[in-house]
Amino acid sequence: MTAGPFRIEHDLLGDREVPVDAYYGVHTLRAVENFPITGTPISIYPELIKALAAIKQAAAQANHELELLDQARCDAIVAACQELMAGKLHDQFVVDVIQGGAGTSTNMNANEVIANRALELLGHRKGEYQHLHPNEHVNIGQSTNDVYPTALKVATWFGIRGLVEAMAVLREAFEAKADEFAHIIKMGRTQLQDAVPMTLGQEFSTYAVMLGEDEARLREAAMLICEINLGATAIGTGITAHPSYAPVVLRRLRDITGIPLETAPNLIEATQDCGAFVQLSGVLKRVAVKLSKTCNDLRLLSSGPRAGLCEINLPPMQAGSSIMPGKVNPVIPEVVNQIAFEVIGNDVTVSFAAEAGQLQLNAFEPIIAHSLFKSVSHLRNGCLTLAERCVKGITANEDRLRATVENSIGIVTALNPYIGYANATAVAQEAHATGGSVYEIVLRKGLLSKEELDHILRPETLTQPVPLDLHGKSH
């Protein structure tokens, strides 16, 4: 029934006024009041809403196939779910991303929104649950304890797909720069000290390779979250569900999502175990750590413009200082660094939350979901931003790079096979003490001829293995 701008709904705690135009109901209302934590509703994660809708649609179709839900109600529920998957009514998902109750508030938010929209489609008013009920019809054969973790896995699958695509964009940007810089010789560094020569293209190719490796690791982790516990209901025994519900709803959900889902072989284990989420979070941390290392390198290589390394130029994005005119900062790598720090922290949260589950259920999956969704979403945005607003615009200071090689003591390493370690050490010491060049010292000492030196110190010789005979001669 309704009273003024409200309708009256009832739950085990009594009657409450719900805004008459709201698609959510009394359970969602109480959750909003109980969990004023972040001020961020679950609607911030549209993949989660779409995943919940896909599961509710699959459940309705499965229960109709098993003759537990009539055609009219099934059609209305399916139509409401399809609207949610199309992006409608997401503003009605208002419970906080951090909530008690193991996700029950999120599941009930979905049940109520779907029920009230289905009621409208059947010609009834919101709240007239005698015709179609959130629990009796939308949630039939289900529990939060199998719906919520399955929704997390479906939503995360779609998020991973988007992240892998973004990583590919960034990898291709680095690959393009590796090709562009393939001819540019520079000094490599170990422990921030001059090491031996390499090409700038070789340096940039490593960033592409690291991303490619992590794309593969993410795809592997995604396969782990394809195992679901839908049909487990409360603790994994399947109580209240039809004996054939699990395989039927799996088939339906596969058709709706296109994900190669599988029912876990032991639903009791699957209902309490968050190992797949821990594994995925660890891979996301790996991505973050390596991405942050890459951004550290970009900031170092571009440091300057006069007093730093100044080997590359990052595209200027904004004024860098409110007091120092003309200063430009590496703001894009910096923001990606911060995303990485957040992801590493999220992994700690996921680890503690997974460890803290007791007995037949983990009550802390909402914070696992929030942490994973943030990590996936922010990493995706970070990869795209780094590619488009930084990597694609990087240029090389080619003259400076060549000059550092020619003036470096590190090139003496390339002479080891020809003049011996002791002679090479003496040349390096003299160069360091006097500021002289390795090239001139070797000539003056008569250790090699000019022709031999020029041959040995060619860029292609300095940056890749060269076959030598027993006398240190190259071929």
C-alpha cells in the first residue's frame, strides 16, 4: 500500500516507508541506513549490476524450465534483467560498496529492483509483491552465498577482458617506440651506475615484453574464476534448489554471458573458498609492480632538462609548478605509480579478507569485490592514459645519448676479450682519474689499433653477442 510520496513495505523488523518511485525496497533501504561507509554505491561498478542481472535471468529461465516459475513471471523477470544489462536503472543500486552481511544487501537490492520493474511490466505497481515477490520469485532456488560470488566472478571476467585490451594498447605503444628507437645507441645502467651500451629500442622493448607476459598471466587467472558455485544456495548443499537446478542454470548463464563457466565439483568447498580471488589479486599486484617500475624508468630517463639524465622527452601535459616558471613534470607516469601503490594495498586487503572467512562462508567478499574492481578498473584506465598521453609522444635526445656512450668508461667492458681484464681495468681507472676517453687511452697505450677499436666499438658490436675465436678476434 502507499501513503503520500511513500509506499509501506514490511520485513522481519516491521513496516517502513519506501519512496514511492524507488525500484528498491525495504531491505535495500535498511542497508543504506546501516552502511553509510564510503558514500559510493555499488552502481559505480556497472559490470557487477549486469552480472547480477545475468544471474537472475538465468535463474528465472532455469526455474521455468524446471516448472517452478510460471511463464508470465519468468518473462517479466527476464525483461527486467535485460533492461539492467542494457544499462537501465543502475541508479537504483544504492547500497554501499562496503557492507556487512556477506553481500546480502547487494543481492536483495537486485531482487527488489528486478521485482519492481517486473511488476510494472505486468501492469502492477511497485511494492505489490503479492503478484511477484523479490524472494519468492526473483530469488527462487538461490542464496546470496551462491549468487554474490558468482556475480563477482562474472563481473571480474568482463573487467579482466577490458584490462587485457588496455594492456595490449600500451604494449603496442612500447613496441612502436622500440622500433622507432632501434638505431639509437645509449648507455645501459646497473644500480644507477654506467654499465655497457645498448640501444634505446632494446630498452623500450623490455617494457613491451613485460606487459605481454602479464597479459598471459591475467588470462590464466581469468580461467580460475570461471569455476562458480551457483546452485550451492546457503552453504553448498543446494537446499531449496531443484536437484537439476545447478546444471540448468549453468547452461543458461553460459548462453547469456558467453563465459566458459563451470560448476565447481564440490559446492561446499567453493562456497567458502576465495582462493581464485586471492590468485587474481596477486596477478594484478604483479601487473602493478612492473608497470610502476616502468614508470620509474620513464621518470628517470626524462629527468632534467639540464641537470638530469635527459635521455628522452615525455610529452608536456601541463604546467608543472605554481612557483617555478617553465617547469614541466612527468605527471602521467606519476599517476600510474599511484595506481600501482593502490593496487598493492588492495592485494593486502584481499589477502586479509580471504583469510578471515570462517567455516562454510566468507563474510568479507564485499571488500574483496570492491578491492578487485578498483584494481582492475584503475589499472585499465592507467594503461590507456599512459599509452595515449605519454608513451606515444616520447622522443629521444639522440645526440646526448651517443655522447654519453662515447664519453663512457663502461665501453671498456667491450674490450675485455681483446685486451684482457687487467688492461681493461687499468684503462678504466685512468679514464676515471683523468677524465680522458677510453678510446684515446687504449690508442696511446698501444693496446689496439684505430682500425681494431673502430671495429670493436661499432654499435652493432656493442649491443649484441659477437662470435670470438680463442685469440679474442671477432668474426
